Amino acid sequence: MRYARIFLALLAVAVSAQADSLDGIAVVVNDSVITYLQVMDSIQDSITTLSRTYAFDRTNFIAHAQQLRRDQLEFLIERKLILDEFNRGEYTTNWLDQAVQSSINQDIKERYSGNRAKLIQSLHSSGLTLEEYTKQQRENVIVMNLAHLHSNPDKIVISPTAVEKYYDDHKDQFQVDDQVKLRTIRITAPSDNPGLNARQIATEVLQKIDAGVPFADMAKVYSTDDFRNDGGDRGWKRKIDLSGPIGDAAFALKAGQHSRQLLEIPDANGTSAYFVIMVDEVRPAHVQPLGEVQRQIEQTLQLQRGNELKDQWIQRLKAKSHIESFATF
């Protein structure tokens, strides 16, 4: 945080110097301006995050902060270009009002627990009017939809040859560690009867499994976690995905085996949970076959091509627009 304040203070001095001669203008885009202060305001939260990441590395902090400013300025330029393009009237608008309202409703749901009054209160605290907020949402919807229209990765067809080449060139991305298909039974004392002896119950469960009672049936009856309805099935797991004792025990088992001893794992509340685990299958480390990752590769290549198409569109917008930069960062 200290470095963020230092950097923002230095940046403010630079902006002040620019403002003396240029009224704080960083870039002119057609009939609009982007000011230094607009750039600064839009990156303050990110600057704070950077200050924590590079708290003891001022050189890297400043380098990343400067790159952040340049990237944000480019983002704001592209945003104004897209809005100007839309305002030329070459696009239909019959979808816009409904899309804006949907965006506002989603924002209220995600950020304000569905409470419109909380939105109004937040706007008031930040000095924004509802009209200004709605305008921002409208612009966001326009920019997002036009950018998607001119990239539209979902409609980009990727050839099998391109998929195969990507797979051959990036096989390290598809390397999978050793895995086990794991089932667990987790037993704790129930909250309505904390005096119940969880260890004794877990011992009885293990004895029944040793005697041949199906593991999944015991999980459905006794397990106290979210996996009980699936017979304790947690799917495929790497050792790194599991807590130390459970990972060690699971990867010592063969397919079809269950643990012969209880695993005691301390809970955050100071009590213990007792686990019985079973490995259904074992899958050694391997490179995923092409058929297994083909769709993933197609989506990656579609996104790459979509970004290329969007960049080409932005360059065409720049070519027919007036852009004058006064930025020194």
C-alpha cells in the first residue's frame, strides 16, 4: 500500500505538470478526450493489488504499474472508438434496451444481493446518479456486443489439421499426473449431538466395510459431507489435490482397495474428522489423447483467432478516426 501511495503521488505530480499545458488531456479520440485523471481513477484498485504483490520490489512494482497505465489507456481508446462506431448508426438498436436492463439486473443480483436499494445507496456513496450508472451500463453492453460481433469465436471453424498441430506443439499442456478415482467417508460428531463418539462410529463403519458391506452404501448412510449422496465419490484426484494424510493413504492403495486404518484429520474447530477412503481406479501419469482434448484445443484456437479478428477491426477503426496522443506514459 505504501508503494501504491508513492507511485500515485509521483503520477499526480506528472499529471499536474501535463495539466498546466494540456488541461490534463492524455488522448483525443475523434470528438472525445481521455484525461490523465480518468486513467488514474480506473486503475487505482489494480495499483493497490500490485503494491501488495511487489511490496518489497519497488522496481518491478513501478514497471508493472506503468504497463498497467499503458494497457488501460489503450483499453479506453478502443472503448471510445467502438462507441463512436456504434453511434454512426450502422447497427440495429432494437436489442439494446432489453440488454441494458438485463445487465443492470445481473449487476444488482451479483453485487447487491438482488437489492435495488443497495445499488442506489452505493451510487449515492460514490457520487454517481442512476442516470450516469445506466449510461455506463449501456456503454458496457454496446462495447461488449460489438466486440463479440466482430470476433465471434463461436462461429470460427478450426480445421482438424490446426488442432493436430497445436496438440503436437503443446503436448506438455496435456500431461496428467498420477490420479486415483477416490471415494471417502467422513465422520464427525453431529452438531445436535456433539457428545457422540465419532471415532467409535468410524471404527464400526470400517469394520462393516472390512466384512464386505459396499463402501458406497456405508457412505450414503454415515458420511457427513457433501459426497454422501454419491456414495462418497469424489472423482479423479491428483495427490496435490488432497490433504497430506489422505493423499498419502490414497496413493498407497491399489484399485479396489480401501484404507485399513482410520485417518484422523483435525477440523478448524479443534475437533477431529475421521476418514475411511477407497480407491476405485488408478490412472498412471500420461499425456491425454487428442480425442480427449480436441474440443479444448478448438476453443483455444477459436479464441485466438477471434482476438486476431477483433484487433484487425480495431485497427480499421483507428485508420478512419482522429487520434491525437499527449500521453507520456
